[in-house]
Amino acid sequence: MDFEVFDLTLFLMKVLLLFLLLSLLFISQINTIIDIDLWWNLKAGEYIIENLEVPRVDIFSYTLGNTPWIDHEWLSQVIFYFIFSSLGWLGLNLLKALLIALSFLILFFFAYSRDKKILFPFFFLLFSILAFGYRSVLRPEIFSYLLLCIFLYILEKGKGIAILPFLQILWVNLHGYFILGPIVVFLYAIGEFFLGDRLRARKTGLVLIFLILGCFVNPYFYRGAFYPIRILLDVFGGQKLLMQNIHELKMPIAASFYRYMFFWFFAILTSFSFIFNLRKVKLSHILIFALTFIASYKAVRNIPVFIFPAMFFASINLNAAPLTKRLSVKKNYVVFVLLACGFIYFFISNKYYVFMNQYNLRRTESRFSRFFMPSGACDFLEKNNIKGRMFNTLDFGPYIGYRFYPEKRIFIDTRTDLYKDDFYRSYARAQNYPGEWEKIHAEYGFNIAVIRHVFSGTERILKYLYRHRDWRLVYYDENSCIFLNNVQENAEAIDRFEIDLTGKEIKDPDLALGMGILFEKLEKLRLAEQVYLKLLQEDPTFLEAGNNLASIYINTGRTVEGIELLKRFLEYYPKSAELYANMGTAYLHLGRKQEGFAFLKRALEIEPYYRKASYFFGIIYLEGGEIDKAMKQFIKYSTLDPYDAEAHRIMGDIYAQKGLLKQAETEYNEANALDGI
């Protein structure tokens, strides 16, 4: 009787745990949508459905001139558009949650079913969810995650591999990660060959041939099949300038350890699992683990491609390892249930997003982030029927294309495979060099400029346009602003909507972080200060408002006030590189170099590539007569911010002191070009 009761209790605990894991997987993936590519994916899906054809050339921008376009995600776009038009953002978020949950559960249950041991599959599943959180994206790659896990499941089980070529045909039309299919099958064939199972290796090799042939079953034939190889050459060869400036294509090691701490801990733990099971580990597992880790090390966007197989292989390794295979967990299901509940609370309370410093952009909800959607600016243009070509910042391109195609075309968007290095270089320089702006304005003839201001990178173009007599500010909100060229076509709109910030007073509609940032960039510090003060009255722990206000205090001679404010915020946010860097700057203003040095050093420990800290380290070394150290810091700073005129002048002075007159002249010329001299 006791045995039956115990079995029933264990069964109920397993059912409860399964329910909680499923809930956790869904809750962790239902979050604010920040994927700006989604807008052109939706528009492309609409185009395909309405025209019953896949686009062969670019349809969104006026700058590319019908450049050939391989829309390798066309089937995903059709699915996205169909769901969005029927169920909106919640429908798309549920689709994402469903596909990612299935991906995890396929491998979780297979790892568990092999040895009937849940401890390590459960542990690595929980850690995988934490590591995966930063790349919880609503993009066509979510289909690749599911197909990758299905491939791993079928290959590991050794049955049903004949279905893989059909899945490959589906995959090649869903997303560019389809190249993973043949790669994974090839690595399994290699592992089987060296294991001595030649018959199975030949069978897998035959399937590989059909898989490769399946890659050609797409609207672009061989060009579609070879598309991911071309992209990989760009990414790993570092030849495409635009790709080097896209965050998701940068190396995670280039950010602070804290930012991707769960990923790094996960990578370390799963690596050790191979050591525990060294005698029984499969060669195919080692090869796939190593290859996917290299891919994730090379680019942030590849992190999930590593997480899924690593979770799977680590669970198998520790379930089979001599030191760990005897661990029993029958009496510990209560602990598992409590852990699952704790993880659910961690996400649903938004503490995960706060901990990962994502809270301003992402939380547990289902809507598109206002920071990446210039809806107000587009509403203004549409409502007032403002015609003409427009210049837009890159990350606004997808939304503007979604809103206005085919009536208006965009200047640039996020399709990294389309824009050549020369064009992107001109685009980037135009936002920083007055001469370059005038050049592209003359070449493309736009008379509208829609500029994103809420993040860094547009400070100089905003200031330049606001001061320029030929451009007029006519609209702004918390993330974007519009300038109109002062030409006849825009005369009526400029007369009606021109904005003069002189003498302006802050009112309720201006109370947003983005408004303060815009006022700072336009050097309207009085207005920015008013915004930040009122925001801090509403929320005394508002990090960005407090940090930005402290910067204003320091830069306007109220250094002691700035230090007091920074001290208060460091109590709330002891791991903020921005606060430490500002504190270091403040102490340097007071002439207390030793304390300033210590705070700047701490900022770099938290964020090794924090620009401001590198700049002031260079100043400290320069004032101390350590020219070589100063030069090293300014070279580092110039790679992080190549458009700082003052830094180039300092570099010119350093080169001149060292007798390197040619390099000094180059730096002085660069500084003059940035200042429009």
C-alpha cells in the first residue's frame, strides 16, 4: 500500500513538474518585442501573399536601385504576416514561445528517456533558459532552432533519418541557418565512421547527399543554396563594414562578462561534462559542441545554436558518467518543483530583465518596444501629407518601410547582406562629418530626415541639422525627430510646425527619458535637466535619469552636486559602469586624480570597452607625462568612437610630440573634417 501511494505521489510530482517547466518555457519567451527586422519581414510576407511571388530584387529602398535580393526567409515571413494579421503581437509571441518550448522539450525528454534520470536534463534546461534569455528574439531563426533540435533527436536516435531531406527543403525556405542541417549530419557521419559503424556511416552519408540537393529547392536555386556560405565568409572574414557595427554580429567577449554571464557559466559547465564522461563521449558530440561554441564565440546571434546541443550533450554526458550516473533524485522532486516555481517568479516578476540590465527595453509582456518604433514620426508625415524622399537612420528603416511601402522608399535598413561597404561608410560618415552629409544630400536629393535620438550615434547629426539654416526641426518625441529641408515643397509644413526650443518650458508630454536625451544632444541642457529632475521625482531610482542629470551637473560646474547624486545611485546600482565612469570624471574635475583613476578603473573592470573611461584614462596619462600609455588609450578610444574631433586633436598632439608629423597631420585633418572646417 505504501509503495502504491509513493508511486502515485511521484507520478503527480512529475506531472506537476512538467506543467511548471512548460509554463516556465512559455513565460520566459513572452516578452517585449525588440526585433526591428520584424517590420520588413511582415511587409515582405504581405507582399508575397498579395503578389504570389517571392521578391527577386530589393523593393524597399530608393538607394539600392533594384539590387538583386535573396529573401531566404520568405516562408517564415508569410507565416509571420498571416499570424500577425489575425492575432497581432500576442499571436507572434505565442508562436515564438511554442517553437522554442518544443525545441527545448524535444531534447530534454530524449535526454531523460535514455537513462530515466531527470536531474541533469532538468538542471541544464534551467540554466539554458537563463543563458537563452538575451537572444529570446522574434525572428525567422526560431524555426531553425526547432529544426536543429529535430535533426539532433533523429540523428541521435538513429531512426527516421530518411525524413531529414524533406525537413531540409522546408528549412532552406524558412531561414539561413539551414546550412546547419548538412553540417550536423556530416559530423554525425564522421563520428559513426570513426566509431567503426561503417554501415550506419554510409547510410548517414547517403542522406547527406540528398540533404545537399534539398538546399537547392528554393526560389533562387543555387544562389539561395550558397547564400549562408557567402554570409559566413562576411562574418568570419570580418570584411563587411555594416556587419561589424551590428550588435548581434559582434563577439560576446567584446561586452562585459556580466552582460553574458549566464552564457559563459553555461559554456563552462557544459564543457566540464565532457571531462566527466571522457571515455564514453561520442566524437560527433565533441565536434558539434566545439563548432557551435566557436560560432557563438564569434557572434552573439549564434548563442542559441550552441545552447541547444550543449544542453543535450551535457545531460547525456553526466547521466552516463561513472561519477554521476548513480545519483538518485526520487526524493528530490519537491526541490525541483520549488526551483521551477522560483524560475517562473524570476521571469514573471521581471527580476530576470532587471538583473540582466534589459528592463528598459524588455519585460514580461506582449507588445513592440516603443524605443524602436518611430510611429509618432510616421503618423506626423502621413497626417500632414509631407511628400518627398527621406533620409532615415538604419534602425528605423524597417518600420518606415512597413508603414510607407510602396508610396515611400527608405534610405537604409538592417538587411546587412544588401548594402555595400562604400554605401554604409557614406551613411555612417554623413551622420558625423558635415561635408559627407552635404555630399549624400546632393547625391540622393532627400528633403526629409527622420533621425533616431534615444540611443547613441546620432549626436553630431542632430546638432548639425538643428543649427543649420537649411534644415528645420518640425517634430520630436521620445525616440525620434523630423527635420525638413528648407525648400519650396516644405515651406508650408515648416511655417506650420517649425519648433524653436529657445524659451521652452517642460510640460507633461515632455516627461520621458528620450526627451531629456534629445535636449542634451541639442545642447539644451536647461530643458534636459528639468526633464530628469521631474522623472526622478516620480521614480527616485531611475538609473538613466540620475546618471544623465549627474553628467549635466559635472559639465556645468556643479561637480559636488553630481558626486552626491552618483553616490546615491551607486547604492542602488553597484555594478553600473556608467556611474563609476561619471564619478571618476567628477573627481578629475576636482583635481583628485587618484580617486578619479580608481573609479575609472572600476568602470573598465565592469565594462572593458566603455568609451568614456578610456578617454579619461588617456587624459590622466597625458597630464602625467606618460605619452605612450596615453597614446594606447586614445587609440583604443578612437576605435570605439572614431568621430570625436577633440580626441583626434589630442592624438595629433601626441604624434607631434613623438615626431610623427605625418600621422599628426592626418589626425588634425580628421578633427577639422568632423568640425566642418
